[in-house]
Amino acid sequence: MYIGKQSHIQRRAIILLVVLLLLAVAPPTEAQEVAIGTATATVLSAVTVTATAALAFGNVYQGVTASIANNNASAAIFTISGQANAGVTLYFQLPEYLTLTTGGDRMNISFSATDASIDTTGANNPATMAGTKGWQDTDPRGLPSTATIGSAGTSVYLGGKVYPSAFQQAGSYSADIILTVSYNGT
């Protein structure tokens, strides 16, 4: 019996020794504070662009070039809307020729370094373009990357020139003019 009690006492001593060792090894508890922050973001309305009016040369004659200025009522009009005062990047994909709608013939078209204007008043009227509210007579192949959307939107006007040959086949010709607009984060 004595051996069993001693064994029980030894077990208690070992347990006590283990507990004391664990307490000696445990790091001291220090005062702590915790702060919780937040992350926020506001998604702005999507930028949209609409081809409002075609670049309309009307009737042209064989062998006679025809021009439309960017401030002419027949100029192409593109309307941009989105977050006011947000920076946008503009990029034109311009055709090299118009194609006869029934096929078989093409007519050259060109765009000069002064064939585009950007109106940040959103007026959608190339004849009333205000020079202080955008860019007048700029190159459509190198539009400014710092354009902004005006509070009423932004309009882009485009002129150009067609070159019907002396033997141009009669009929209606057309081509796609593509304006790509995206927010640029400015």
C-alpha cells in the first residue's frame, strides 16, 4: 500500500512540476489594443458613347472631291456621357475608303489634322462649338488623352474629305467610323 501512495504522491509532484514549467515558459501577458479600419469604393456610372449623326457628304460628283468641316451641320457627331469631370481617353478607328452598298466599288476618304473638335458643353451642335470649352480643329488620329466629360456630356465632331474618281460608279457608299471612349482615372 505504501508503494501505491508514494506513486500517487509522485504523480501529483510530476503534474505540479509540469504546470510550474509551463507557467515559467509561457510569455507574459501584456495589454493589447485592436483597431478595425474599413475599405471603401464608389463605382461611377458607366461611360457611354453614341453616334448621334453620320458624316454626311450628300450628293457628290464623279471626279470632284467633297469636304465637310468639323463645324458643319453635316459633320459626324458622337455624344459621350458618364461621370461629369471624369477624364476619358478617346480613340478613332477611321476608314480609308467608303464601299458601294451593292458592292464592287470603293471611294477614298481622308481625315486631316484639323478634322475633329471636342465640345465639353455637350451641345451636340458643331456650328456652335465654343473654343473655350474643349478642343477645336484637332487631329482625329491623335485626340487629347486629357479630355473630360462635361456636366452636360461631351460631343465629338468629325469632318473629312471624299475623293470620287472620274469613273466612280453611281450609288450609295458607306463606311464605319468607330469612336472608342474609356475612363482613364484622371
